[in-house]
Amino acid sequence: MSDDFSTENEIIIPADLQNQTESGNELNDKITELSKKGYQLLKEDKIEEATQAFESILELEKNNNYALVGLGDTERKKNNLKKAIEYYNQCLLMHPTNNYALFGVADCYKSLHQYDKAIDIWKQYLVHDEKNITVITRVADAYRKVRDFTQSKELYLKVLEMEKDNAYALIGLGHLHYDFKEYRDALYYWTKIYEINQDSADIRVLTAIGNCHRKLKTFEKGTIYFKKALEKEPENFYALFGLADCYRGLNLPNESIIYWNKILEIDPNNKVILTRAGDAYRTLGNIPEATKYYTKALDIDFDIYAAIGLALICKSEGNYEEAVTRFKNLIRNDPKNSRLHSDLAECYFSMNKKDLAIKTLEDYLKFDGKNAILNNQLQKYRA
């Protein structure tokens, strides 16, 4: 799930410009008229026409702050962020406290993932406008991006003190706690957003709630939100994946297969999903289908879980020699995977090679002596 929807890079029309009326000074009135026209065109996404309006102002007044900020905004709209920064900085050289230039350049740094620079500039903005909720939320977002949990949470909560149900702060707190694996707290904030919006809730909020339930292993509750998301957008990857994975967690492979295959209809060469579908078919005992999916995944690129799946099929069918070969090859690539050693030992034990089974487990336990599952398996073989 994309996590960049807690704030938007909106263009803000300067409040003082909106309130200006004719002054009687022909030049000033012309500049005001062009400025209002430029921002209106920008609001309508008529970027080139807006650019012409702002450039016309610079012909009348070289370093006009409205024109420089406006041109910065047009470049930001076109995602020419470095060019936008040049215009904003040109404005700040002449007008160091221009909040709109500060706001714009900070948003550019944020979009360039230069969060520390963005934070410094937003702090300058807050010196002049300390209760600006939009900016406080942006600073909180930036602190979240640099994983400063304490300052990020403090600022989000400050926003909620000023505006109880501010959507951006609630969503930001959801992301913050999710990033730090505090899934219950993330669920609390995202659920509040859902309760406020209900049927009009953003699909990303629905999948976020579903993902919290996946992490908390409350899979049945997760299915509710992923289904709601699919009602809005039937081919949404995150909703399809989440629902399939919840059914996997509920040990309902027949249900999970439906949604793994829906993803594969859209993205037939997704080796992760092919492997998950293979696992589901194997759990249901449909070995031909499982083999087909695992093999297709491995034809795309090596996938350890697909390779394990094929080895487990060999083991389940009593083809122990082939299974041993596969597990030994897998162990060479992933020597710390305890499951591989356990399965290899089981193969040896089934082949009446008890000594090799014991040695396999003993070798692994030299490095992971506290592994309860392998220790219990070893005691069973020694008995």
C-alpha cells in the first residue's frame, strides 16, 4: 500500500492576493489581475497558460513575488522540482519571509525525499504561522519518513488538539504506528478514519485496516475490509492479496486460490503469487496443479518457496532420494533455515537412515541450540 496519501501537494493561492481590489495604480492593478488569472488557470490545470500569465508579470516587475511563486507552482505541478526550487529561492532572496515560497520549496524537498531540508524550511514557515495545521502535518509526515517516532507523533497529536478529527493527522498516526509495528495503535487511528467516512472511506484506508488485522492474525475481521475495498475496485492488487492471505491464515486454501488466481489473471508472471497459489493447491492435495504453478514460478526466476514446495511434493509422494537432493541444494543456499534441516532429517528417517537424520539435526543445533522444534525432533529420533 502506498503510504503517501496523508497530505497532498496542493497549490495554495495567496490569501492576500485573493483579497486585493483595484488600487487606482495602473501597474499594480495589472499585476494583481495577471496574478489572479495565473492562479485560476493553475487551479484549472491549464499549466502553460498559467506560466504565460506569470511570465507577463515579470516583464512588468522583475522580481515580483506572486509571479516567482506562481512559476514555482507551475513547475511543481509539472514535477520539475529542481526548476521549481530555483523560482522559490529566487523569490526568497528578495522576500525572505514569503510563506508561499517557503511552503513550495519545502514540498519540493519532500517530494525529492530530502526530508531534513523540508523540515528545516517548514520550521521557518511555522515561525510566522505557528498554528498552520497543513504545515504541522507535513512536518509530522517528514519526521515519520526519517523514522523519528517521538517528534512525528507529538506533532500529529498537536494537530488533533487543534482539530479533533483531522483526517491527515489520523492517517499519519496510522502510518506511523504501522511503520513501527504497533499494529493495534495503527488500527485504532485508521478505524477512526473509517468510522468518520464509512462508505466514502478511501480504499487505501480499507486495505490499511485489513493489513493491520493480517498482522494481528485477526484474519476473519481482515476479510471484511478487503471485501469492502474490492466492492470499490474489483481488481485492486492490495485488496486481492490481502483477502487471499487472510484465507490462507484461516487455513481455507480453497478460498485463497480464488483470489490468488484473480491476481494472476491481471499479472500472470508474478512468481510470488504463483508460489502462493502452488502452496494452496498442495495443501488441498492437488499435486499436478501445485507442481504446474511452482514450476512456472521457477521458470520466471528462482524462488526459494517454490523450490521448497517441489521438494515437499517429492517428500509427500515418498520420492525421498529426489527430496533429499532438493533439500540439500536448498540448504547450501539458505543454511540457517531450520525448516529445511527438519524436512531433510524426516526424509532420512523415512529412508531408515536414522544416523543421517540425527546428524542433520545435530549439525544445525550447533548454531541454533535453543530451537525447540528441532530439539524435540532429535529426541524423538534418539529414542
